[in-house]
Amino acid sequence: MKGSWAGKAAGAFTLTGPESDVSTATVMAKIVEFLGQFITDTDIDPDLNLFESGLVTSLFAMQLLLYVEQEFAIQVTNEDLDVKNFHSLNAVTDFVMRKIAASA
């Protein structure tokens, strides 16, 4: 899956065009924007453990998983269901970037 990001009306991004131009900052910003729908303070240390801090529960983790699948057009497999992929903003961002790169 290659291309550049084109914003849709709902704020989601889809891959289009001949070149891929997704940045780590863009991915993290979209994840923070999603979290902002559920928490009031989105000024979160990117390495903060979201589970230990209480910001994310196992139920919310499933919502986050579904969000990254839909928002970034990736597929989360059973092998990906590891807390190390979702425990912090940096971890989720790195996971999404790896999945995007693997599908290119």
C-alpha cells in the first residue's frame, strides 16, 4: 500500500497517489486527537505507560486498536496483540509506522 495521505471529511486519512508521505508526527498527532475524545489533558509524555497511569483500560485498548486499524488502513493480527505495541504513545506510533511500512 503506497501513497500520500489525503484527508477525508471525517478526519480520517487514506493512502492515495504514487508516493508515501506519512510521518511519525502525523501518526502520533492523530492518536493524541483520538485520545482527546476521552481524556481532558492530552499533554501526555509519549513514553508514559497508558495502562499503568490509568488513562487506558483493556476495554479502551480495544477501541484504540480498532481506531488505528481504520484510521491508518492497517490490519492488526493476533500476533500484534501484545501490550508492548500499545502501552505508550510512542509504542502505538511505532507499531503503526511498522505496519504501514510492512504493507508498502
